[in-house]
Amino acid sequence: MPDNLNARIILSDCYLIKNKIEESLNCLIDALKKYIPTAELCCKIANIYEIKKEYIQSIYWYKCALICPTQTYGFIYKDYSDIIPCLELTKLYYNIGYYEEAKKYHKIAKEISPNNQSVIYNEQFFKD
């Protein structure tokens, strides 16, 4: 099962490289129909919605990534379950004008990974 899910994620990434946005999204949505969502899958879906400038949908999927059960099979990329969605939510909320929500997710990201380059940049950004 994890190999099939990872294969779908990789196929989606290939479509994305070729700028076939809808095919990439469809590949991930198809995976949702067959497998329990993982944080990585949710982040990949969120990323596509962000590319499509559908920010509310993107926010929804990044929030889903934060609440996914801990994955116990296949390749596990822990960053998809914490720092990646927090950094992206910081950016998305800021871009749509929800500054307090942006700061909230920045603080969470800072707790998770205070030495992360994006966290350090955002810390300076919010101070200015």
C-alpha cells in the first residue's frame, strides 16, 4: 500500500514539473479515494491549490496536514506534518490579509524549528 501511495505522489510531482496542474491534482485526489490521507499527501494537494491561487482551499489542506495521524509505514517525511504546513500557513494567511493568523502559525513554526532559515527570515519580517 505505501508503495502505491508514494507512486501516485511521485506521478503527481512529474505532472507538476510538466506544468500539468489538473493532472497532478487529479492524481492526488485519486489517491485520497484509495488511501488514508497522510500529511505529505495533504501538503501536496495544498501546494497545487496554492499554485492555482485558490488560497482558502490551500489553507484547508495545510491544516489537514497538521492533524493527520502519524504515518507509520513507507517513507516518512516528518516536515510535512509540522514545519512545512506552518510555514505555508504563515505565508498564505499573510497574503490574504489575516496577519494575526499568520503570526500565530509563525510562532508555532518557531517552536518547532527555531533555526530554520524560513523561520529566521519570517521572524525578522514580522519585527519590521
